[in-house]
Amino acid sequence: IEHTYGGNGNYIVSYLEANRNEGILNMDNSVNTTFYVESILRIDPFLGCNNSPVMLIAPIDFGCSGVAFYHNPGAFDQDGDSLAFEFVVPKKNVGTPVDNFRQVNDPEFGGRKEDGSGPATFTIDPITGDIVWDAPGLVGEYNIAFVVREFRKVQGQFHFMGSVVRDMQIIIKDCDNNRPELDIPDDLCVEAGTNIQELIKATDPDGDQVKIEVFSAVLHFPNSPATFQPDPPTYQDVPAQLLFEWQTTCDHIREQPYLVHFKATDKPPLGVALVEFATMNITVVAPSPKGLTSTVNNDRTIDLTWDPYLCTNADSIQIWRRVDSYGITRDLCQTGMPDYAGYTLIDKVPATATSYKDDNGGRKLAFDAKYCYRLVAQFPLPQGGESYVSDETCGIIRADGPAITHVTVDETSESDGKITVSWRGPFEIDQSLFPPPYKYELWRGVGFNGTADVQVMTLSSDTTFQDTGLDTRNNTYFYVVKLFDATDTEVRQSVSASLVRLAPTPLLGRIELNWQADIPWTMNSPAYPMHYIYRDNVVAGDPQQLVLIDSVDVTQNGFYYSDDGKVDGGPLNDQIEYCYYVTTYGTYGNPQVAAPQINLSQIVCAKPNDTIPPCAPEAFLTEIDCESFLADKDCDYKAFFNELKWRYDNTGSCKDDLAGFNIYFSDSGDSTTYTLIATVTFPDSVFIHTELSSFKGCYYVTAIDRSGNESAPSVVICNDNCPYYKLPNVITPNGDGVNDTFRPLDEESPGGRCPRFVKSVHLRIFNRWGGLLYEYQSGGEKSIYIDWDGRDSTGKLLPAGTYFYSADVVFDVLNKDEQQRTFTGWVQILY
């Protein structure tokens, strides 16, 4: 059966069959109950092509009363999507469960655990799909059902891709038999190219012969499939053995492990054979890029080169960078760049690339700094996957310009804040080209980086300056140092460096702290791993004194600390406001630059257990004249956007501990359809919603405080489309290429405009007496342009004359009064 779907969405494919077996114990009237299963298919080009899960093991199995029952469906996904298993109630039709279904471990059926320790249990492993019924009681036939859902990881988020429902029979008999026992290796992580050889063993408590079978997608690969011996599986005297072998290649690399299911079946002299299942996970990892080297250039850039990547099916190479060297101990199952290593992803290049120039995004690299690099290969979806991280290469930028070493907050205030900035001069500069003595200017900007547009120190030979009169409580500041030679000519300027910004998050009985900075040195250094946390309300009699309460190893825990009050012997008091600052340590990694770089954050204060939400912001859309905007755009223009702005009043009763704003969007304006599309960090107050297919949509904004409390929504604001559709009054279907078909006027028609924002068109052509001659409904391959060539529904060319048309047009707009219009008129056919 083949079917073509007309568009994106979730589709259900179902199967219905009359009558189940008679006498199924855990449902009523089974012989007159229909059998129904369904699959859900998701079609979404953003997520890529998709194949439904396949199950290799038949949906019927046997067990013995009083002996634990094991089953596995042998499911795998061709695309490498993650699978999840869950029991569901069997159905007899769409949305209709079978009558009086009871799960197989219902006390009615008298089962108890195999070891007699309690009532029977019935479970399914959500990851492997292993089904265990420990243990059946009443002899007879049972029905169960479970769903296998597939999920695809795209940009760090898992998306539902579809599901398959399986309805299966379990037949329980009286028998005197014990289940065989499997012995399989531990889960494996191997580098692509490894030849896996594992011996699988099985025994039987009764000494019966045992057959070992294997079920997995890896047995069915067209390129280098896994094999096993004996093949076909045969009953063997115990201990039975099966040799599993798989020569892995680059084609087998994927993010998710392969599930290899092993099944042992015994062969008793009489009665029912029993089975045991076991699952081994095998993850095939991409090899690391090799041969990475670095060359430092005089223009403050670094050239990287490496060998051609071994696996040609890779999608890209990630370029990772940090200041100062950091050793990574590689685990066989750890792929990609570990979070603790302090590297930053600076770029991605095609997998075929073998070189890269790092110019720091055009800003150039910082004087004096030791930059270190590693590479990681990425593989395309749906299989995905990342390689092991490469070896490290490093290079030091020549010290022929100024380098900021300190941006430390001396005083926290909304109006009288103070920051001390220090830097060192260019000790490796060419003095014949740029003669000393040297002088400096210091410039400041707001934020972590950007344009430093405020001069705070005029020409001076000083290398330390205290900047005053600042709002260090609410603002982040960064600085740039400009270098001048003896002729007062500007030579070059430093890379910018920001202060350390500390942010609290109040929670139940504790306060979390996070800090960050945009600086040319590293704050994550094995040489200086500890950062120090200071807090008030510690010293008896002097609660305002901030003292050292703890330290953090940032190489292990990142720039994060959770204060649970342990210094006070218990949780934090929700009636007290606690204030903090953090002292950070860092280095340029250059032995000629004194270290550590010690810098203090601003002081922040918060109460635990904060449940009071902030006030709602006031939001508005930037007005765009839809028709004027589209006047010079092509008919297939799709780069629509909406610009959203908002204001927040943090005076009076409104809270001033804002963390950011949530942006919600609905393309229909229906109150139940809004979804969160972005979170913007305070104090930003603008969001541009891009990659839209039209202007149509509604928004509201909420404020978020540092405790995660969310305000009431702003007033809903909407933007709408400006639809246009106009039909001609004459056609000349004579094949000369001019007015040959009846189609809406467009930009090529005299005085015409592009049809815009049209969802569908239903056209009917009548003769003068009202007889229907031709009918057209857009959809699928039939576009809104109609292109009627003057023929009736039988394909016969109509004679010259005047005909009446009626076109029902559905527009893509919010305004319900404009969503559908009927265009009527006369069209003349001329030859």
C-alpha cells in the first residue's frame, strides 16, 4: 500500500480485524472483540525523514505458571531515534479499549513472585523494552499491549517522531521447568573501526539443552552487518555458546546505542519451553580528528591545520578554544567536549576542511594570552553523534599591545559604584616602529562586550584606574585600553574585558549563585581552580559584615554555588535577605604574565523562598505597513519578521530583581495555542521574531525574576497579513504565451500585484444558463494560481464567449471577517 500525504502533521495508520481468540482471561467476551492497533507518523521537514520502529520478535510467547515470564519485542529504529516503551490498554477500535481489561498481574489471576516474596508484578523497561511478569498464576491465554514511541534529538531537544502499538498474546501453561540463564558482556562503547567479538553463554538449571538467538538492527545493515555463530541458532548442551562478531565502520556511528537482544530458549523433555532475554548496548563512537597543529601570526590570529578526517560521512568539525592548557582524561563512552573543560565553541566548518584561521570574530586575539584548541567531529541527523575530542594544540599571542588584567568591583551602588581596571603594557612591541614612552586611554561600555563609547581616562602613563559614579548594582560594564606611542599616535587597543557579574537564584531554603564574565584570560584554570564565596549574616553582632563562607572548584563545578545555610548549621532563613560577592582567580596561561588575575564581583542580595512574582511588562509591536513593505518584494518572499518591544517599571511596588522576559507566540491568537518561543535576559527589551512565513501572529510578554517567578502576561498584541487576490476578465488560450490561462493577476500583469497570504481557492466556471462547466480545488500539487486553460471538466476546449466564475478564497489572516471571501465575475474567452 502506498499513500502520499498532502502536508505536515501527525497521521494515524490503523489496522482493524474481526474477532480475537476465544477465552482470553483478562478481557470480557474476547471472541466477539475486534483487534485494533495503530501507528502515528509525524511528517515535519524540520525534523527530517522518518522510519517507524520495527520489531523483530513475534507477538506471541509462552510461559509457565509460577515461573517468571520474560519477553522483548526486539525493537529497533532505522534512523537511530531513541525508543521508549510503555504499557497501554488493548483496543477494539479507535479510542475504544477492550471490555473489562485487567492487567495480567491482577490478583484475580492468582500470581505470586517466583521466589514467593509477594504478589505478582508486571513491568516493562522503558529503555530496553524488556517485559517481566513475575510470575504468572492462572493457566490460560492473556493479551497485553504496549506502545513504542520514537524521539529525535534536534538542537538539544527531543521531538516526538511517531509511535507503534503492539498487541500480543501470552499463553501460560502448567509445566515443570526452570528458566534458562544468560551470561552477556557489559555494555560497550567502541571507536568506529573496532572489530567486536563477544562470547555469549547460557546455562539451564535443569540441564536441558539451550538455544541462543540474537535480534538487532546491526544484523541487517547492508554495510558490514554483525554476524553470529552458530547460524542458524541450534540447541546445544549447556553451557551453550554464541559468538557475536561485528566489524564496525564509520557508517555505524550514531549518538544512541544499538540494542542487541539475546534470547535463550531451553528444550525440556516435556511441556513448555521457557526463555530469558538480556540486552547489550553498543555505542559506536567516531574517532577524534588527528594531526591538529597551530601557528601564531603577527596579526594576532592563529592558523589551525589538521589531517583530513577519517570518516567521510561526518557533517562538520567543531572548533573549540580556551585560554591556557587543560588536560582531558578521555573515557571510552564520553564523546564531544566535556562541560568541565572550560572550552568555548567558536565555530564549525565542513567536515572536509583541514584548516581554520581564528581572528576572534574579527576582534583579534588578546595580547599575552595562551590560546588552546581542540576539535570535535559532528555527524548529521537523524543518527547524529560526536567524535572523541582531539588532542590539544596551543599558541601564545605576542605581547606587543596592552592587556587588561583586572576589572574588579570595589563598591556596589546604584549611583556611586566603583571599579578598578588594571592592565600591562606591550613588553614585546617593536620599539623602533612604535617608540616609547607609552600612554593609554581607557574606554568603557555597558554590557559584557560591544562598543566602548565612553572615555573614562585621558592620555596617561598609568596602568591602573578607578572608574567611579557607576551603577554597579544593576549594570554590567566592560573596558578597552588604547595604546599610544611617543608621538601620541594610537598604535593599537586591547581586547575588551568585563567585570564579573554575579546572579542569585532564591530557592526553598537556599540560594544559588552563578557568575560570568567576558574576559581575555580564563577563570577556569587547573593552576587556580578555587573561587571564594563571601556572605553576610555570619558574624554575631555584625550581620552586615561579608565574610568567607566557602570555596568552589570551578574546574569541577563550573561558576556555580548553592548556599544551603550549612555555615549556619541549617537551611537559610526566609525572613533574612542575604548578600554575597565572589572572588575569582584566573590566568593568561603565559609564564611572562603575573598570575593569578584576582577580581571581585558586585554584591548581590536575595531572600530564599521568594514566591512574589514581578509586575507584568507593557509590550508593543513595531508598526509595519504590510502593503508598503511588500510592494517591492517577490511573490515568493518568505523572510517575514515581527519586532516586539516592551517596558518594565521596577519602581514602587514592582520588584527590581528581574532576570529576564519570556516571549509567547500564537499564529492563530487562540488563547490555548500560545507557546514560549524565547527568553530574553534583563535588561534587554527588544525581540525580533524571524524566519516567519507571514506577519500573522499574536504575542504576549511576561517578566521573570531571579527566583523563577513569572509575572502575569502583558496585554496581547497582534500583527496581521494584508491579503491580495485578483482574477482577470479575459483569457486567450491560443498558445502564444500571453493570457493563455485563467490565473490571478501577479507582478507581471499590467498593474498587477502578487497574490498574497492565500490558503486555498475553490473555483467554479458556469455557462450563461448556470450550468457547471469546470471546477477546481487547490491543494497538494494544485496551486492557488489555478491556470485554467479554457477547457471543461471533460478536457474539451470551450468556444469563445463569456462565462461566469465564482471563486471561494480562504485567506491566511487573523481577522475572521476577512478569512473567506467569494469573488464572482465574468471572464471572456477569445481566440
